[in-house]
Amino acid sequence: MSVDLFTPIVIGPYERQNRAVMAPLTRSRAQESNVPSKLNALYYAQRASAGLIIAEATQIVPEGQGYISTPGIHSAEQIEAWRMVTRAVHVAGGRIFLQLWHVGRISHSSFQPGGVAPVAPSAIRAEGQAFTKDGFQPHPTPRALSRDEIPSIVEAYATAARNALAADFDGVEIHGANGYLIDQFLRDGTNERTDDYGGSIENRARFLLEIVDAVARVAQPERTGVRISPQVTANDIRDSNPQALFNYVAGELGRRGLVYMHVIEGDTTGKPVAEFDYATLRRAFGGLYIANYHFDKERANAAIAEGRVDMVAFGKPFIANPDLVVRFLLDAPLLEVDPSTMYGGAEEGYTDYPILYTLRQRAGHDHEDASWG
């Protein structure tokens, strides 16, 4: 039988009616003290028809922050606020995982308690700038973590997973992508360590796998996913042999029986990249495979029908189309994202994108979708 975006699927303990995933999307709309609000609850509830929502990257500790107004999951106030978000999603019929995040060197001293340097596997400064309360500021040279500090960060991920479950999330996703701390350990362009966390692929993957094991002990493997980005060069990340590195990573994740592996299948910077064999990555993992990168409905349906992926994650389409799944089902036009409202602000460009019902009520008015149907 042919399968597509609208074929039901089982995600760990959860049965879902479609295979469209809302990708984790930083929107910089957390309140002071990095606490979610009712506005965030509405935003996610509006998108609850997704087969799975992966909530925005959320720092596991204060030191893990790299951008203004991003939420945390390390304080009692944050846990209680996130519980309001998960309840809104559940009332609307959705399922939601929380993405656990530590930016490592992609930070700024203004985010660090005491104004110290951010941490990384090695003291290599990232090209680029941090988005701070004073505007864009160059990334400082980070401080290399000592061997003795690493276990406490691994444990912080486990604590964050415990906090996420206390906030009634349905599971967690470990953010191992896009040049942040875990990715910095994985890549030989950012990891020059000479201890058992550097050098060989096995050593560079040790940090990620220790985190996976610690988190899975808390959340259980069937509620633990991981996101990776083999070809992404954002945040000045690079590796001499990403195929060998991520083949190994995928195999180790599969051996642990995680609920899914979420893969960005390209470079989000738009730069040309060398070919990459994602089919081998999928086989090495052997479990539920979520793909993300410039998919539309047609490409997603084809990839699912061919058995190349199990689910497809959409980013910007879910921002501008809260009812994206329904629009896909009905072949309705999609709205485009307003780039000026992507980050920061309040309702505008966040919770005010209309759904089809609203648009049909406006028929005859000046709107690109007014004539649909």
C-alpha cells in the first residue's frame, strides 16, 4: 500500500495521523528570565495538527544561551510555564517534544553568568556574531572545557530531560546539529582535544553518546530523539570526513533504539556542498528517520512513498501556515513568511497568521488566498 504525509504512523508510544513534523524554530519570544508565556502556548497550540511538534531549541543551563529571548528548561518558573504550553498542545490534540540545547562557543560573554567566556571543546573562536540585547556582537574566543567539567554538562542534559517530562512534554530531542556544543565536539574542525573526547571519530562522538545514554535513562529511548546536520556549515562548523563521522554516529544511535533520528539533509547556509549518502545514514540508524531541508508537499510525499524517509519536518511553512497539514491535504495555497517578524516581537508574525477558515470569511477582500475554494 502506498504511503504519504497523511498515512498514520507510530512515534514511540504515540499513534499519529500524519507524518508532517513541525521543526524546532528559534523565534526569540520568551519573556524575561527566558520563561515561555501564554503567547508561546497559543503559537504551538495553533500548530497542533502536526504529526509531531518539536519545540524550539531550549537551553539546558544558563551558560547554554546564545541568543536573546530564548527559553530555558532549568528553573522551576520555566518548567511551570512550559507546562502551560504542553497543556495547550495536548488540549488541541497534538504531541510535542522539547529540543535540548547548549550553544557552546556560539554565545557571548553577556549571556554567561559573571560575564565569562563561553565554553567549547577547544579554544577556537567562531567566525560570526551573537544576537545580544545590544545588537550583534562578535563571538569571543571560548574557553576549552576541562576533562573534569564534561560529566556535569552530560548530567545537565539528563536534568533538562527530567524537567521537560515534569513539564509534560511527550519526549525530548537532543540538539546535536548546526554547529552548537555537541556538533563542536563531533567535528575535527572545532575539536582539537588530545584526551578521550578528541582525535578519532569514536572519541569525538563520545560526548554526544554519553548525553544520549544519560537522557535515555531519564526519558527512555522511545521518547528520545536526536537531530544532526552532516552538511551544515553554519556557525563556522566543518569536518574533514562528515560521511564517515555521521555513519558512525547513526549506527550508534540506532544501537541505542532511539525513537527517531532527525537529519537536516543539506546546508542551511545555501552554500554548495559535496555529495552525501543519506541512504547509508538511514540504513545505519535503522529506526524512524525524519528528514528536513527544503521539502514541499510533493517532495515529501515522494520521499515517504519511496521509503527514503518516514516523516518530513517543515520549518518556515509551519510559521506562516498554522494549519499547514490541512492546507497540504486540501491543496490550498500556502502563505509566505514575513522575514521582518521572524525573531523577537509579540503577536505580529507569530500568532496572527490566518487559517483557511479565517481567509474564507474574508472572501472578496484583498488577500492572496481569498479566492481559494
